[in-house]
Amino acid sequence: MRLAALVAAATSLCVLATAAQAQVDEGEFAIPPYEGVYQPQDRDERGLWTMADEDERVLRDTDVVIRDPALNDYVRGVLCRTVGQDRCESVRVYIVRVPIFNASMTPNGTMRVNSGLLLRVRSEAELASILGHEFAHFELRHTLANYRRSRTGSDIGAWAAVLGAAAANYGGYGYGHNAQVAILGGVYSFRRNQESEADALGFSYIADAGFRPIAAAEVWQGVMDETDRTAIDRGRRSPRYDGVAFFASHPTSMERAEALADLATRVPGGDYDGVEEYRRATADWTPRFLADELALNDFGGTDYVIERLGEYGQTADLLYARGELYRGRGHPRDLVNAAQFYRGALDLDPDLHDAWRGMGLALLRSGEFAQGSDALRTYLELAPEANDAAMLRMMIKE
Amino acid sequence: MRKFGLLIAAALLIAPGSAMAHRLIDANEAVTVARSDLAVVPQIEWNRISQRPGSNAERWTLDGELLNDVLFFGEVASGDTLFREVNRRETPLPQFASDMLLVDLPDFVESSLRIAKGASTFTTTSVEPTQFLGQGGVRFEFETLGSDDLRRKGIAVATIIDGELFMMLYEAPSLYFFDRNRADFEQLVASAHLG
């Protein structure tokens, strides 16, 4: 029931946005004057910054950070355009290779952007809406407020939670990266009223920068739809959104969806999307992010992600990834579909040699030996140095 | 009293399991592994980690699984996973299918390792035909970046017999450890047979 209402609210956003441009209150989305370089004020805040500095030192040196200067400059550029050059100076952006939708920001100005987020957004406006929202939490210093609140609870209770989080994180499913992140997880999850404040300020940045504000709602809707598709494919009903990393620290609710809808209708905003610009800037990385996504073994969710990206124009990379996804699941009907996706990919980009490989393997597995062998032969002619060339040669000789 | 209970609970959560006694595997004696007919004859002593990584799996190490991790998988049938599920609801592991091609195995292993061990990146560097257990098989090498931010290299040798997967896999940090014990792993592979 709650879900149905949520989806209804999210879809109604699009309608409302065009209808209600009239009632704009100019003052509501005014961005507060920037206070310049900020330093921690008291003991709590200095402690929090020390922890964040230590975390950042670890993060800076990890190999999971993507160093590509072009991609980093681009993401930083979108952030700067969103929040303005002076605010932007206070942030260090780290793009990390984690195939999960999430972004976060610590009180000392460390912004973490997951590759899974970059894969899922389709335009500069969508990216700006997330980066702006995270920056708003930072500017409003929400983490400090949470830290103070958490300290007023029972100390033993707090430590039990901390130790529990640390123990659960060792050796297990490793996206947390280190225990410190898990411990701070509680400090960094936000309250409902803080979400509203960050939404309001986030929309103000987007509006001021001339982005199309409804893009923000479209991102949330996409992530919620993806979670539904994952659940449906796994035979589950009535999904809640705790499985989504971003929502674990950013509670979502009916109330929030309504608030977002309301804000999107009132914010003045512009009409800049930046779809082509975004595609061009991320083109080199998209195939790698898609490959990371494919390894998650989430057929429903990944199929939705690829489908949603395709709404803004089909590409050879997307069709190839879909072929890989279907071939990976490997039901007889999937193999037929996969071969079609590979063919489609080759129509769009005849130089995408890997599509020949995928098509050959899909056909071989469906029992179409002659056709499959032909496709693999074509692949081997085009890519004789492929790392599995010897294996494929042996397969088609049999 | 309630606080005391919480303390105990916290202590239990971080204490290493007392049932984690490992077993020494003697050198030069044939031993069957992974609850299957797969048998090897090690030339040096190994430690068997008592906690099974999966129902058709077994884990050996010399210095600890983070430094040298040898995994055996035997008689993995259609619908089986390589490892025990870490979170069946949110991140289920991929299942083996008996009609998989040998060349599909690197992708299957990649997905399994990413989910079960939390590898951040996985790059297959070579895939070659080989003989394993007297059958045509596949040998592939890979590089990973673990959730502990350590770069590792790995080798896997596998074959599918009557629709069941048999595989041996070695993973160790690229720095020093991988090369140091590579020959020990190759010796295990060479000694492998169906008992």
C-alpha cells in the first residue's frame, strides 16, 4: 500500500511540475550567503573532523579510487556548476569503484561518489541533483547534529552497536571497505527533518544553476523502480528500500516523496539536462561500470538499469551488456534474446568485436554449432590476441 | 543487568569462534577434498580451514587465507553455488548450470568472488585449454582488488564431468606471496585425480 502510494506520488511529479510553475516564491529558494572557508568550532566538531581526516587519508591512498583525471575533472565540474565555484573549493571529490548507487559527504569536505551512481544517472541534471543534495547536508552540518545526538544515548548501547558493526563487517560482504565506515554509518545517516532541509537547499542549487529540477525526482524514481524489479525477479513482494545503500543513510518515505514533488513544482529552475554532455564524458568508463554491474548477479535490477539508460538513446555498449546479461542467465530463451542483442550492438558499432564472441558463445550454448563457430571465427580474425583466443580456437575445432 | 547482557552480546560478536580449529594435512598422503571424489597428494604440509566455504568446497592455506588461499570445489551440480550464501536475500550468489561452457567459467567465478569475498575489481588475464583430471578443461588467471584494498593474483583450473564442476583455485597477494607458493599449487593440481 505504502509502495503504491509512493510510486503514485513519484509519477505525479512529472504532471505537477508543468502545471504549477505559477506559484513561485522568489525568496524560498534563495541560497544563503557562503561563509567562506569553515573550520570546526568546538570539541565535538574538531573530533569529528579528525576522524573524517583520518578516513580521507585512507581513502585517498586506496586503489578503489578511480584516478582518471578527465572523469574526475568532469564530475567536479558538474558539482562546481551546481553549488558555485566558491563552495566547490571546500570539497575533494573521490570517485570509487563500487557498483552500488550511493554518494556521501563527510564534515571535512570529502565527497565520495560511487561508480554505481555514475552508471545510473543519465544527465548532468540528474548527477547535479544528487551532488547538490549531498553538499546541502555538508553545508547544513547535519553530521555534527547527529553525532551530538548519538552521544547522548547509552554509552554501552552505543559500543555494543559499534562492536557489532565491526564484527559483522570483517571478512563478509566487503563493500563497507573498513570497519570505520561501518561505525560512522550511524553518524552519517540522516533524520527526516534534515532530509527536508537538504532537499530544499539542494533544489535551490539546481534551480540557481539552471538545471531541470524534475530530474531529481526522476533519479529517485529510477532507483526505487530498480529495487522493485530486483525483488520481482527474485520472487519477492512488497519491497522496502533498505537494500539500497543510499536509502540506508537517507530514509525514504511517502512523506518525503510528497515533499519532493511539492518542491519540484515550486522551484523556478531551468531546462538544462546535459544528456549528450554526460554520455560523452562517461563514455570510456560506461562499459567497465556495466561489466561491474553484470557481476552482481541481479538480473532484474541490471536489466532495468540498462533499459533505463537506453531510454535516452540506444548504444552498442548497452545492447552488448544486455546480451551478456541474458547469456549469463542462460535459459534457452535468454540465449536467443542474447544473440539478437549482440546483432543489434554490431549494427550500431561494427567495431565492437566482443559482440561476435558473445554471439558465438550464445549460439554454441543453444546447440547451433555451425553458426556459433562462424561467429567465433569472425571474432578471432578481428581479435587474434584476445586473452581467451586459445580456448575459443580449441572449442570450434571440435 | 540489561547493559551486562549487551556487553556479553558484543563480546560474542567479536570473539573468534572457538570451533575454528584447523587441521594439519600431512605431506605425501592422498587426501580426498570437498566432500567429493576429488583427491590430491600434497608434497608439503597444508592447513585445512575447518569452516567450509561452501557445501561442495574446501579451503587450504599455508599462512592464512588472506595470504594464500587454495579452494577446492568438487561435484558442483546444476543449481549449486560455489560458496555459502552471504546474504541470500539481497546478494544471492550465481548458480552453476551443467550446460555452461568451460569458457563461461571465468565469468561465473568472477561473480561468485565479487559477491562472496567482496572483490572490488576482477580482471581475467588469460584463459587457456588444459587437461585436468584426465579431461579437457580450462585454466584461467585473474587479478583482483580485494575489499581489504590488497591486489591479488589467482589461478583456477577446472573441468566439467557429467554436468558437474570440479575446480581448484589459488589466490594470493600479487606482492611476494602469489609467486612464492604458485609452484605448491601447481603441484597440487598435477597430483589431482578422482579417487
